[in-house]
Amino acid sequence: MLRQRHELGLLVAIAICVIVTALLDSQHNYWNNPRSSAIDIVRQTSLLGIFALGAAIVIIAGGIDLSSGSVIAFGGTICATIMFALDKENMLAAQPISKSVIAIAILGTMFVGFLIGSLHVWLITVIGLPPFVATLATLVGLRSFGRAIVENVTQRSTQIQIYDEDFRYLATSVWIPAVIFLVLAGLMWLLMSRTVTGRHLYALGGNEQAAKLSGIRTDRMKWLAYCLSSMLAAVAGILYIGDQAVADPQTLGRGYELNGIASAVVGGCSLQGGAGTITGTVLGAFFLRVVVDGVAKIIKTGADVYEGLIVGVVVVVAVAFNQLRAGGSRRRQLFPGALGLVNILNLALLTGALTALMGPKLLGTILPVGANVLGMGAGVAALVLLSTVGVLERRK
């Protein structure tokens, strides 16, 4: 019941974001060109959702995968490298390449994703590294590895251009990424909701020691979870190089690991493990893309500057909400002692700074005042509100 309420809340939040964007967008894109806006949101949600599914399964199993952005870049690089190595002449001449080459490249990329996931599990279960460290290592290393591969294969460039229209259509069409995403989401839902393996993954995330004592082969469950995460990220990498028409290991997928984790957490996955749903993750990815798209349509020029900030805030709010929900009736002070006083000031300054930066672009037509006035007003209002909360907490 709690999960259903959370998913219903996400649907309501998505509807609110769409309405607010429609009202504040000066060009009224949602009203004037709804089909184009819907297609863009669905396609971008599909690309994000594919690797968010893998992030969700790892989190449910009690782990964390920080490498998905780099695996996207490395997987896309491997796919382009295989095509370049097998059909160099046509790749350089911007001519179509054979379907068999494309198929081999995709299968090879999937196998590389499996190997990366297996490496993560070996580092975690055999070597004894924490999941954070194991996946952080590949987060840092795979991009350099991918660039070295590209430079050695091309002998002249750090990128591989993708010209084949059939390959690019895999990502540039709206229906293929959407179908791939829905099929994968359906398969992951069946795995997690209707199989013994799914129940074992939940048990692993809930209490690993208890799961091991009950006879669950926890190492194999981790192997499955991390391989699924890496292979789904590799699928996303294949689609992203088709979408962007280039395999650039230095820039492709940069920061996307946070987007995947954010989608899972917003969808209801607990970072402590053992909780979350595939349906919630799908809705979380949709919500995240609607928010980012809404900010882009309202702010327009330079909106990408705020994307990381928005995702970070969404993650913090989602995790905080899950923690408070998990705490149940246990009450805790939000602003205890000296630390609370410092962070009342901290949050007030942050609110004022963000309002000064984004307020004129978001509210310029409603409140035609300067950035400094907006920032100071929002900062003072936040300071008063948070101070009031702190005083009321101390009186209880």
C-alpha cells in the first residue's frame, strides 16, 4: 500500500510539473507543439530509464553502482570501435555498414558489459572492496581506457563518428528506444516481482547475513545484479552513440550515473537496500526527465547549467523523504543545537543564491523585479521560516 501511494504521488508530481511548465513557458511549447514535446520526453526518458533499471536492481540488492555513466561511454566506444575495425573503409567514407557488422558490434558490447559487471562482483566478493570503491575505480578508469582504445584503433582521433543511418535510427526514432525500455522494464518487473530470484535479491538487500544463513547464494545474487546493471548501461551506450552520431569516451554519459541513481531513489528505492520497485523506477525516470525538460523550456538559454544542480536537489529530497518515511513515528529534530543554527543560515543563503540565479528566468513575467531583490527576499523568507521551525522544535 505504501508503494502504491508513492507511485501515485509520483504521477501527481509529474502532472504538476507539466502544468507549471505549460504556464511558465513563454513560448507555451506544451500547448502549441504537444506532439514534439511528448516525443522528446518519451525518447529521453527511455534512454535514461534503461540504465536506471540496472541501478535500481543493484540498490535493491543492497549495493551501489557509481560506474554506469562510464560504462555507457565505454560500451558506446566498444560498439563504435568494433564497427570501425570490421568495416573501416565504409566508416571513414561515411557509407552504410553491413547489418552483420552492426549485430556483431552490439553483441560484443553486451559481452563487455557482462565482463565489467563480473569484475565489479569479483572486486566486491573476492577482493573485499566496498561496492563504492569497486565501482568508483571503473568510473574513473573506463573513460581513459576507452580513449586509449579509440586512439590506437583510429591512429588519429579521440572520437569515432557514426554515419550509418540505420544504426542511428535505433536511437533517433522514438518508438525503438521506447519499445526497448518497456520490454526491459517488463522483464525486470517479472524478475523482481514474480520469481524466486527476485525475492532473493530483496532479501540480500534487506539483510545479507540473514539471507546467507537462509541458504541464499548471496555472491551469485550480487553477480546477477551488477551484471544486469553493466549490461543495461552498455545497451544505453549503444543507443547514445546513435543519438549523438559520435563515440566520445571523454564526454559521453558524463554524470549519468547520478541520473540513474536519482531515478531509482525518486522511484522509491532505499539506499539501505531491500526496498523499491521497477514500476517506481520507471516513474522516477519519467519524473526526472519532465523536471529537466520543464526547466529547459522555462529558462531556455543556459538551462543545461542547472541540470546537475536540479538532479542533486531531487536526490537529496528523495533520500530525505525515504529516511523520514522509514523512521515512522520516531521524531527527530531537523535543526539540533549549534549544527542546526549553522545549517539554518546555510539553507537560507543557498535559497537566496538559487533564487537570485534562477528566479528572473523562472518568474520574470510574474515578478518583474531584479535578481538581487528576489534573492534577498527569498533568503530572508527562508531564514525566518527555518528559524521558526527550529524554535518550535526546541519548545517540544
